[in-house]
Amino acid sequence: MEITFIGATGTVTGSKHLVTVNNKKILIDCGLYQGIKNYRTRNWQTLPIDVHDIDAVVLTHAHIDHSGYLPLLYKQGYRGPVYCSQETIKLCEVLLPDAGFLQEEDAKYANHKNFSRHHPAEPLYTLMDAKKSLSLFVPIDLDRKTEILPNIYIHLRYAGHILGATSVEVFHRGKNVIFSGDVGRFNDIMMYPPAPLPNCDLLVVEATYGERAHQAIDIEQQLADAINATLKRGGIFLIPAFAVGRAQLVLHLIEVLKRKQKIPNIPVYLNSPMAITVTDLYAKAHKQHKLSKEDCVAIDKMTEYVKTMEQSIELNSRNLPSIIVSASGMASGGRVLHHLKTLLKEDKNTIAFIGFQAPGTRGDALVNGAERIKLHGEYITTRANIINLDSLSAHGDYHDILRWIGEAKQKPKKIIINHGEPLACDAMRKHIGETFSIDASVAEYLQQVSI
């Protein structure tokens, strides 16, 4: 069994791992690069493998940096199966068409403004490409060994992080490798802890927070204090949130604060069609996370859903104290940009980021003190209060990763770190080596490892 690292090396996006067994090739994750332009241009580069040679794809979860390249793989001719959990399929049915639509919109905007080097600018893939790629998906039950190719088996296990997220174990003739995907937190407010790590010859593990630990703080009180301070100034509290997972979590926390009368009963808006759909998916799958059916109903009763563009424009014209949750979580696109364009200009408002901000994104620039950012071709001066509620991240920090490894009955024989910034990956390597004395290294692009 041979593993080739063809994505997410030295960064947190574009996850792709190629497993080769007896000339059969399996792609573990098929992610899109996001963030700075140098990363995004990689999406246009030819893969180091002919897509027609890929026999199967397995997804750990639905986030675009793990699934968003699939429509392009389809466009290039891939027609094999895409295996993942049932919930991941449901989320991809929302996320991938939206990604295709945004690709088309970006190309139209580039042509309208005439700033692309290509004439005309073309989308990476289209909405139709994304919809067609959904026909390849095949659901796999968790906690069950499944043969996907002759003598090649996979086993999906609950990973926390978001709805449907799993780790992926690949078996062949007594050898196995585990791909962690994105590991959730042991004390997450909404998701259960990751399932125990089984024995393995090789573990490929993420390191998004490899050099950082989440703060041990009272997040309810921190959020309440930030909201109340904003309302005292007569401002609007804007939360750029990831449509999957974090939007649902922050709405739950706001509902709890209202119920406990820690914040006033002001309007709460969810301005993201995708997040609205995903919130409904979370409600239907309430047995797979900690929010009860009653919790989901309470969120629904509290929240005003902004569905149409006309409603979004009207909401953005209001100036009354309120809470707005809108995508995207890194301010890289979506309706939140229109709110930022309006709300950044006044110091009475607050912009609260609640998750990891990839380098090169507007979210990363703002939380690191950017005095102005570019929105729709115009530079906007930052006067609003910018805060980062990092303890709401869905990623486990290095303590969580070490705990996950440490609680295994038998430690992995070898560990390779991937999916993290260079400093985070190297810090994770050191943590693993010092804690367990396991052979740990950081993946390099196109590196091949045999087991």
C-alpha cells in the first residue's frame, strides 16, 4: 500500500491523498484550495494523476476544502464512485452546487470588470458540473468494514467536527492506514467526541491547531458580554459564520443566552440560504449531535430566516440593534460581504469571527488588525470592533489530537502530519514525538510512503 500526498501539504486547504494498492488508486478527500491566490491557482493546475486512473474517491466530510474539487474531477472525466457517510452526501448536495454557482458568478464579475488575464474568464466548474457530480455518491454506514475494490476495504468512524464527518481507515491484506480528516473536539458544545482511534500501521493526521490550544473560557459569558457591549453602543453584532456547523452552534448559544436573559430579546437573522438549509439538516439529524429536538425547535422559533436577495438588501439597509449571522465564515464570499461593506464603517458595530481564518482571507486580515479591506472593488476603512471567538472552532487543538492518539489501545506505528500551516505541522510533530516517542514527520508535496 502506497500513499502519495497531493494536497493540503503546508496549508489547511485542498486536501487530497492518493492510496495505491495493486495498481488500484483511491483518492481520500478531493478538496478545493481556498485562501491566498497562490493556493487558489493550484485548483487550475493539472493533478499529478490522470483522473481516468482513479478507481474510487472517499470523503472524510463535506467541507469544500475536502470535497470542493469533485465537480472538477467530474468535468475532467471521472465517473467512479464517491464513498462517504449519508450525512456528508446531504451536505454536499447543498455545498457543491453553491460552489459551482459561485465559480460562475466570479467568472461573470471578472469579465464585467475586465480584470482577468483570461479573455473571457471561465469558471473552474459550473453549477451543472456540480449537480452532475452528485450522481457519483454512494453512502457508507459508519462502524462497518466495507469492501470497495477487490480485497480493499474502508471503515468510517465518527470524527466530530461537523455533521457526517468521519475518519477513514483503508485496509489491504493485514495492513491499514487511517486518515483523520478534521478531528473534532472532546468538549465541543454541539458535536460528540471523535470515536476511539484503532490500531494502525500509519496515521495521517491534521494539524490545523497544531501550535495552539483553545482558551478555557466561559464562551457563553464572553459572547454575552460582546453582544451587550455592542447593543449599548446602539450597534449591530455581525457574525461571519461557516454555513455548516458554526452557524448552527452560534444560533444555539444565542438562543440559550436569550432564554437565560443574559442578552435582550433583540432580532436574530440568519442571512445565508445555504446555512438555512443546513440548519434544517442538523435538526433532522439531531440524534447525531448534542442538540436535542427541542433545542433545534427553539433555534427555529428565535431566528428570522433571510431567504431572498431582496430580503437581504432590505436587512442591510436597517440600522437597528440586532444580531446577524451570515456566510461565509472567513468573509471570502457570500452575503456577509454586503453587511461588512456597511457595518465596518461605524465603530458602534461589532464583527465577531468564530473559527479558523485561513491566511489570505478577509477574515484573517481583519482579525490581525487590517485597517482597511477590499470589498467589491472598493477599499473599506475598518472602524468597527473586530473580535475573534476562537474557542468556538470546530477543530480540535493539539491537546485534543494528543488525547485522541493517547487513548488508543495501541499507538500508531508511524504518524504523518498533513493539513496545517508549516509552523502548526512542525509543532504537532514535536508534540507527538515528545509525548509518545512515535516516529512522526510532516508531509511534503508528492511525497510517497509505503506500508
